[in-house]
Amino acid sequence: MIDLLTREASTRSAALLRIAVVLLLWTRFAAELTLVATPSVPLSLAFFAATACLLVGLWTRLSAPATALVTLVLYFWFGVHRGHTAWIHHHHYLLVSAACICALTPCGRSFALDRLRRAGPERGPVWALRLYTLQLASVYLWSAQAKLSPAFLGGAQLEHIAMSLYFGSDPPTWPAYSVLTVAAAWLVTLLELALGLGFLLGKTPRWLLLAGVALHAALYLSLPVATFSATMICLYLAALDPDAVDRWTRGEPAPAPLSTASAPRTDPLDSRT
Amino acid sequence: MRLRAGLLLGLASFILASPAHRALGGRSPYLRDWMLYRDVGVGLVQASFAVHDPDGHTTDIDRFTALKLPRAAGAPRWLTHISGETGLHRICSQLCAALGPGADLRVHARIATTAGWAELDHGEHNRCLPQPPHPLRPEATPRRLHD
């Protein structure tokens, strides 16, 4: 715990996440916040001003909390309180959460215009990156918990989803279809449990991250998940060692291991600690 | 340092524990659950239709062909996605009208519910005659966003 709170590392992961979060926010909200479509002109102006500054890394100590505040207003005031239900789905909440966590990271120390005004080492406290991975853990574990029922593990709920999106009231009648839905239900549930525990414990080996990316790619292709899959995959960046990501972004070779037992992490896709 | 520790512990606790509220039956819209795609397809009906002849034979019928409506693109949604018992009743009424007076239409149907599949009709009744009352199934209605 003390190590986590005091550790300083490269800020490039936080900066990349900052850029990704803004691009995802624009992907989801920008069209509905243009002046012809917005429910509130001040909200739109605040959204675009804050996120534009955050994207280029200008005044990030102000623009990151401002972006978080605007997304909280979007979700809780306009979405929940005023009943604009198109803004209160899971993928919106995930974006709001990511924007709030972004405000706690030193995201303006890399890939940012702020560096032109205040040059310094691209290093900083990275404890808040852990919140991203805990958010991922929460999504996976509670999602898996909801799937631990005979209705899901027996394949019925996947059949319902497939009927709603693809087959209508005439699903395939071949026997392998039922086997496939049961197998898919178990595979998704077990993978979500593994990912949830991995992110919770901070142990996400390469194969698990790649399996998670494959899961979200499949979900994106087969279900209307909007920005959910892309957001989840982007947040995986927080599970990688920031210094390994730093080396990777600079194109530097990984340091040679001193010995097998004390080998530093050289693979940015391996966050085992 | 204390601020960081407080923020980390407080936010981590909220992120990890707040979904429990809805998992345990709470309904506050201010706390998010992660029950992804939980009710998609709930209320849809899977059904097969057959006609009983007076001599006891049963012949399966295709609802699209019987109603002379297209099967693929252009098919009305109420016919491709039979929605609830009301949707099934509507199709049965149209099939009975298309089959003519005295038809004996039998249906095997099941409905998607939040608890899995539930049987709707085992083909015991002639759907072209007045039907016995069916109990309402609340679990066959998709929950609203914050139910």
C-alpha cells in the first residue's frame, strides 16, 4: 500500500489514457452536444472547452477536473435526475468513471502542451492508475456475478440476446446451437471471473489481457455496445507497467535481465508484479 | 500522503462495493450495476404452428406462408419477433382468419423470461376458439433501466 502511494513512474501511460478518454467522450457525446442538439448550451460549451484542453494537454490540472465535473453533470444531472436515459447506460458510466480517475493522475506531464510551459521529467505518482484497474475488476466481477444463474449458464439468456438481435422468433434449430450457447455462456463467465480477479489482484499475465481484448472485440462485432468495448480495452493500459509502456513509446529496447530471479519486467503486456 | 491514501481507499471501496446495492435488490438510479445485457430479448416468443385435421392428422404450417407475407427483409416486425403473449395472440388470430372457419390451430410456444425459458402453450388448445385466461408473467417483461 505504501509502495503504491509513493511510487513514481513514467507518466506516459496516464497521458495516453487521458487522450483515449477524451476521444471516447467525443465519440459518444460530441454529436449530441453540438449547439443544435444539446439540452444545455452552457453544458456543451463547458464540455468542448474542457475536453479540447484535456486532449492537447493544456492546463490539465484544471481541464481534467473540469472534464470530470462535466461528465458527472451529464450523467447524474441530465441523465439520472432529468431523465435523459440515453445518457445513463453502462458505457456512459464507465466513461464518467474514467474521466474522474483521469483527473487524479499526472496526465499532463507527457504528450501535453503543458510541457512547453513547465518542462520536467515525465515522471510522477502513479497510484491513481490502480483505480482504473479496480474499475475494470468491478465491471468484470459484478458482471460475472450476475451471470452465475441457471438462466445464463444454461444458455437461455444468450439465446434471448441472439433472438433479439439476429434471429427473431425463429432461432436455429440444429442441436449444436444449444451446445454453442451453453459453451459461450460458460466461456464468457469464466473469462470475466478470471479478468476480474486478475485486475483486482494486480496480476494480469499477457494471455489474460489478450483474451480480454479478444472478448471485447467479439462483443463489439456482435452486440451494439457503443464505446464500451473500446473503453475497456483502453483502460487495460493502466494494468501495464508504466515504465515498460514508456520504453515502448520511445522505441527503446528493454533492459537486459540481470538474472532470472530479479528480471525486471520487459514486456509491456505483462503486468505481473 | 494521507490525502492520497484516503482518496485511494474511499474511491476503491466505492468502485468495488457500490454495484452491490443493485445486485442486492436496491433501486437507486444513482448507483450503477454491471448487469450487462441482462434483459435483452426478454418477452420474445419462440413458437411453432400446426393445423389439426378432423381425421386426426397434424400439419405444420409456416406463419409467413400462411399469411402471405415475406419472410426476409420487409417482413413486419410483429411477425418476425413475436413479442409476448399479446404478440402470439395477434398472430394466432390472423392465422385463424387466413385458415378459414372451423380451423383447429395448435401452437407450441415458449417465452423468454428473466429466469430463462417459460412454456406458454403445449398445443393442448385450439387457438381459434376462445382461450382460457393466461396468468400475467411479470418476469417476461423487460425491466426498465433502473428497475
